[in-house]
Amino acid sequence: MKRPSALSALVLPLALVVPVALAGCVPGLASRDRDESRLPAASDELLGSTPSPTSTPAREQEQFAVQPQVIADEPLGHSVTVTDVVRAFAVPDGVLPSFRGETPEIVLVRLDATAGSQYYTHLSASDFVLRTSPGGVPNSPDTYLVSDAMGAAGHEPLTQVMRGQHGAGWVAFELEHPADDLWLSYDRPAQNDGAIPAVSVEVPLTRA
């Protein structure tokens, strides 16, 4: 029987030893501890920070005169002059419903109105809507919701003016999406089967 040479006996152990020895030298095979020691620490700068939600600052109540605007319904003889505005009218908590956690803004508009006498009709606060842009979404009067608070603050509500009569007072509007600019619109449909044509007038509420 042929005896294995000494060289063959040495080759086998070297073949097992070489990969172990080279593991620390070959790029990409460094130890796990060494790699982890080189990782940067997590920070807001690297990961980015989630911005905190911000809320729109509440508008403070403010009353001001506007440049006089006259709304005329010539077919019926109605005449209305817009004189003053109250922004962010304060009402007791719980009076108004909230929308997504935010309470709508109440805007008061003062009207000096005279109803025509030619026809048996009257002038009503429901004939008016408030908009935040020309031809924009109409906001109908909500005077009945805040009439007590209006009266307590000295802002007498105006609901209607009877035929041939004069009246002055405030109409309240509820804005879910307040804006700096306001327009008041008077919209009356045609009456008497069209014999009395419809009237639509829109005026800006500009500070005097």
C-alpha cells in the first residue's frame, strides 16, 4: 500500500484554514460588530421629522362700516342699503355645530331696507346670501341660531320688512370657510308667471 506523502497531509489543513484567515481581509466580509459600529445614529435630520399639525388662528371680532351699497329691486320697489359688517361675531359655546373640530365664523351684515308698496309682498332676510367670491358658494342667513346673542350685543336682528314699510337691522350668516373678502347677493326669482322679472344683484362689502 502506498503511504500518503507529507505534502498531502499538509494541504488538507491549509485548505480549511485559508478561508478562515482571509475572512478578515476580504472586502465585504468584515465582522457584523464592525459594520454596526460604523452605522450613523438615527436622527431627525436623516429620517425627517413629521410636521406638527397647525390650526388657523381664530379671527377676532371686529365691526366696521362699509362703503354704502344700494341694492334695488325696481320691479317690486324694494331698496336696501348695506351699512356695516361684524366679522367673527362671538356666540356662546355650543350654539353652533362644529365642522371637523372647527366652529364656523358668524358674519353680521346691517341692512337699511324699504319694501315697495306696489305689490302685496314683503322684503325678507332670506332674499340675501353671503359669498366669499363673486358668484361663489352662497351662504344663507342663520339669524335664528344666534338671535339671542345678537340681541344681547345690541345688534337687532332683521327678519322681514312688510309692504310699504321701512326697517333696519342685522342679518347673520354662517361661514364654514371664512375668507377676507365678502359679497352680499340679493336673489329673487320671477313672480306672477314671469310678469314680474327676476332680480339678482351682488355687491362687495368693502371697508369704508
